[in-house]
Amino acid sequence: MSNARGEWSSSFGFIMAAAGSAVGLGNLWKFPYLAGQHGGAAFVLLYLVFMVVIGVTILLAEITLGRGMRRNGIEAFAKVSKRLSWIGAMGLLAAVMILSFYGVIGGWIARYFLQVFMGGVAGDPKAFFGEFISHPWYPVLFQIGFMVATAFIVIRGIAGGIERGNKIMMPGLLILLIILGVRSVTLPGAGAGIDFFLNPDFSKITPASIVAALGQVFFSLSLGVGCMLTYGSYLNRNSDLKRCALTIPSLDTAVAFLAGFAILPAVFAFGFEPSEGPGLMFVSLPAVFNQMPFGFLFFGLFFLLAFFAALTSSISLLEIPVSWLVDAHQWHRRKAVIVCTIVITLIGIPSCLSFGPALGGFTFFGKTFFELVDFMASNVLMPIGGFCLCIVVGYIWGIDKAVEEITSGGRFPFRLHTIWAVMLRYVSPAALVIIFLDAVGLLRFLK
Ligand code: TRP
């Protein structure tokens, strides 16, 4: 039966796929900036603590529930108790929302990569970026292209599509990142960027830094929407789950670090200020590459690696609704992929047009459509989903059944299970309540 819904060919294949999901735009454009803004190494330290204490805990719970139930998000929760399927449904909704805007940024990256063959972004990168994203239909074309690329891999199934794609793209991404990192830190004037990234400034750690570090750990590990749960459901009992739950965050953190070294020293060496998100990736970096010898080559390498990072994450998001249609409604995988891709791309179009004249002026609660979808999914639905997961595994399904699954019936020892239980039942839910309260504005008095 498990073969009908697919299975990873090895633990290594699963780890590559799950790390591929984790490593994404969060690592490339958010982590380096957050580290710089919140006191460099001081933030990195905080991030590492949350990664070990909360990230690993919840990741292990999510993979374990998936493998225990061998079902998609909705049915996995339903198998614990019929009344819990809404948690999986909420996760599915969040995944669809995240993918709808992730596809937009994926399209931007694809467009920038293709620009290499036209000699890079000549002239003013800021004007270039502004003109591109505000065009009434050009970005939609690239968004569709990126979604088609995502569908192309997911349609080929678990071992032959998702696993194979990740086994090629993840090592490729690492090699490109190391090349760029070496280039960046050896530039004259790189020291200022290394300082900005790594010099610990504990005076910059505020309550806001704590919330930022927690939220970043959560988003970066793809937790709370059933992504890791779904990937875990394609594992068999021969895999050591706790080893997987340690390797995936290690790879994710390593890439976040390398991204810091690849991006910040170069940005500083050419006298730019690091800015958050789109500004850093699509304006400052192209400007940096413009001034670097053989810059267009490094420009190409960077956007190829960003493309891999985005694609390995988007396929994990598309697999969430696809696995539900295949498991619960016996749809053929091909039909499920095509329908989901079309629906999600359509939902993404208003986000794509949020940067242009058509919808740019349209705001709800002061946010554009793009920002609203991002906010609702990442800051509201994800923490709620993560909280529910902790409660379901920690109290309802129960620690005993979870530990039986983690050890594969005693085959793989799990000595720290008491600490894990405490983290899952008390510490992690508390942390998620904090993230949620901050997101909806109830912790403002701390700032
Ligand atoms: N973790 C990815 C990143 O860092 C994004 C991502 C993929 C994601 N799948 C997810 C985020 C599921 C939340 C939930 O960019």
C-alpha cells in the first residue's frame, strides 16, 4: 500500500528533500539581514539556541506523526482523532497561500537568472527592479514559468521526482554557495561585512530580537503547515528519525551561515547598506556584481543557486495538497499536480500584481495583497499550526506512541526522550504563543 503513494529510496534521499524544503529564500534573504540588524553573533547565538531547543523538537514531532500515520496532513491528524482534521486543513491552506507568493518571488529569480545571458543588470539595478516588478503582465509570465517547473518535478512522484531533483539541486546549491562565499570574503574591504555579521553586540538584543529569531527558526525549518509531516509520511521504519531531525536543521543552519558570508562581505566591500528582502537580493547584490571583475558570472551563479533554493522549497509546498488529493480522494498524481498548480498560480496572480499599478494601490489593513497573504500564512496560521502539532503529539497522540515510532519499536535508542517530552509539551507551545501574540500586535508594549 505504501508503494502506491510512494516512498523515499533511502534516508539520505529524505534528508536531501527535507533540507531542500528548509533551505530557501528564508536562508538567503532574511537570515543574513536579521543577524546584522539584531547584533550579529549575538543574534546568531540566540538563533542557534532556539534551533536546538525548539526547532529540533517540533521537527522531530512533525516527521514522527507523518511516519506514524503514513498519511497526508489532513488524514494524519484525523487518524489521531476525527475531530482534529481541521488542523491539517489549516496547514494545507497555509501551504497553498505560502506557495502562491513564493511562486512570485521564484519568478523574479528566474527572470534575473535569464538576465545573465543579456550581460547582467546593466545601468541602475534599482530602476531595473522597479520597472520589472511593476510591469502589468511580465512578472506573471515568470511566475507561471516557475510554477510549471515546480509541477514538472512533483508530477514525477516521490523517489523519481522530488528525491531525484533534490539530490541534484542541493549539492549544486552548496557548491555554488561556497564559491560565492570564498569570492565574497576575499574582496578588499570585506572585513566590515564580516564584522557586521559576526561581531556580537549584546546591547542590540531586545524582546523583538527574540521573537524574530523564533519566527525565523520556524519558517526556515518549514514547520507548522504539514510540510515535514507529509515528507515524513514517505519514510519507512528503517530510518532513524532522531538522526534525521538533527541533520536537517544542521544543513539548514549551515546554509544560512554560508549565505551570510556570501552576501554581507560583498555588500559592504562595495559600500552598500544591507537592506531586507527584495532590496538586498534584487538591488544591492546586482549592483555589487556590476562592480566586481567577472561580476556577471557571479551574478549568474548566485541566481542559479537562489533558483535551486526556491524550487526545492516550492516542490515541498506543492506536495502538501497533492498528497491529500492522492491519498484521500484517489486522484491520479498527474491530475492532482496539474489542478493544484493552476489553482495556486491563479491565487498568486493578485500577489504578483501587488507591485504594479493594477493592484499596488489596493491595501487591506495597510498591507498589499502580497503582504497580507504572507502575513496571514507565516505569522498567523503557521504558529497556530505549530502550537496544535505540539499539543496533538505531546498530549493527545501521546509521548509513548511517539517514542515508539521514533525508536522504530526499540530499534533506534532515544535516550533524551524525557527532555524532548518536556520541550514538546511545555517549552515549545509557550514559545509559539509568544510568536503569535507578537504577530497579532499584542506584545507591542515590549518594543
Ligand atoms: N523553509 C523555506 C524557506 O526558508 C520556505 C518553506 C518551504 C516553508 N516550505 C515551507 C515555510 C513550509 C513554511 C512552511 O524559505
